Amino acid sequence: MVVYRPPYSQGHQLTIPQFIDEFLETFTHEISSLEIFIVSGDFNIEVDVADDPDVQAFVESMYVLRLDQHVNCETHVKGHILDHI
């Protein structure tokens, strides 16, 4: 499954906590019905900023879903890891 989460803006007012709720709801069902499951995309969540509470919640949601992050280098021209596999 490919995911794109635009960054929060006036035109896209989905917060990271709201995204996490939808992410958990969607993928809990999908993962339980498949043996192998790959998620990739641009989540626009800087997972390398460990002291951000939203990042911590997102990483926890990946842990709950038993998903592993395989990208470990910057994926944005201004730095940070925004993309996930």
C-alpha cells in the first residue's frame, strides 16, 4: 500500500494525531488479513526528530502494527526522514 500524507496546511487540516488514528484503523484491518504487507510513501512526519510527541506517537503506532522502518537516511532536501518503507 502506498500512502501520501500532505503536510498540514490551510487546504489540508488533518493533524498528525488524526492521521495516526486513521492509520491505525486502516492498517489494523489490512495487516490482519495478509501474511506479507508493505507500506511505503511520504508521510510528512519527521521520524528522526525523536523528542517530538507526534513523532513518538507515530513510531508507537508503527510498533503496535509490527511495522519496521527501513529508511534510515534523509529523504527531504531540507533534511529529515519523511519517507517510509
